[in-house]
Amino acid sequence: MIINTRPIDLGRKLNVLLQKYKCSFTHIPLTKVIKIQPSEKAKHYISHSSKYDLLIFTSQSSVLYGAEYSKEILLKNNQASVLSIGLATQKSLMQHSIASSIPPTFDSEGLACVIKEKGYKKCLVFCGQKKPRILSLTDADIDLFPCYSSLDESEINFMQIKDENKLVILIHTLQSLRVLIKELPNDSMQKISLVVPSKRIKEFSIKQGFKECLLAESAHDQDMLDAALSLS
């Protein structure tokens, strides 16, 4: 059985894919995403947007809750470039008619690589409430526009899968992996295979004792599913 652990709204497209491929699956969200109102500081960045040469989106949630503000910036400053952390984020931006490029690797290191190669000096990052790792990976001047918060789900029920002999669990973030570890019954780890989108998450999972963890091509739903199908 394949377990989709994405937040309810973000996980719907993956559920449709799983149904299309006639997979045995269930959706157990480990985290939830809520919109937060921009601070006065963040609003100041919008009104002084001409100074930015790059806008960065760090997740699909940053697009969902930040795209409306980025459109205002791009109307004032059409010289600014837009960078998505990965294919799924890029696709989400296209739904708002915002074209963006992607880094060579779909992680913070990839973002830092693009900033360095292109010589960007002033960047605005649309992100969650937690400070993104890109801050420690570049010398560029970066401002943050937090537009959502990612919280642990309070009610998680693994009883529905306790009798399954083999589980393939799709994990998209370190936060969701930490929730999984906290909530899993002690005797379940040996029958679980993980599919993750980054080396950082894979390395952490191995340190926690997971024996099988497959690195997908990207966090894009199709890539995560393809990896899961190779294990199931």
C-alpha cells in the first residue's frame, strides 16, 4: 500500500494520480498548511519592489499564498526574474501566468547555485514562517516574505494500516518525516519503504533507522509516484 502524507489540499492531485494508476493507497496527512497575513515589514517590500532582481518561490504553498503579491511586484518591476525550487512549484506558478526558471537541483543548494551563476544581488523569497535554508547558502541580500505556516497534524490515525505487510510512504518534507517518526508504532519501521525528494531527507531517514529509502527524481507528484511504483 502507498501512503500519501501531503496536506489535504496539496495531496488531492496525487490522490487522483494514484487512482489513475489503480494503486492501493490511503491519504494520511502529516502536516497542514495555513495562510498567514503579511507583516508590515513584508508589505514594505511590496511597495519598494523595484530593488529586487529575483523573486524566489520555495514551495507550492508559497505560490498558493504568495502569487497574488508577486504579481503586484512584477507589474511594477518587469525586469525581475522568477525562480522556482522545482517542477511542481514552477507548474503552480504557470497557473497564475507567471513564468519561472528552475535550478539544476531542486533544493536550497540549487537555488544558491543559480543566484551565484547569474549574479543576482537582491532577492525576495516567498516562503513559510520558518526561515529557509537559502539564507545560509548565499551572499546575496535576501528579504523574506512569509505567507504561510506549516503545522503538524494533531490527529493522525495509523490504525487503518497496522495490518499491512508492506508500506510505501511518500514523504515530501523533513517536518513530515519527523511527524511520521513520532507517530509510528515502534514495530512498524521494518516494513516501511520511504520515497523522498531530496538527499537531505534521505540522509536523515537513514540516521533514524529506516532501511529502505528511495530518492525520487523530484518532488513532482509524477516523479514521487514513479519511485513508489518501483518499490511496490
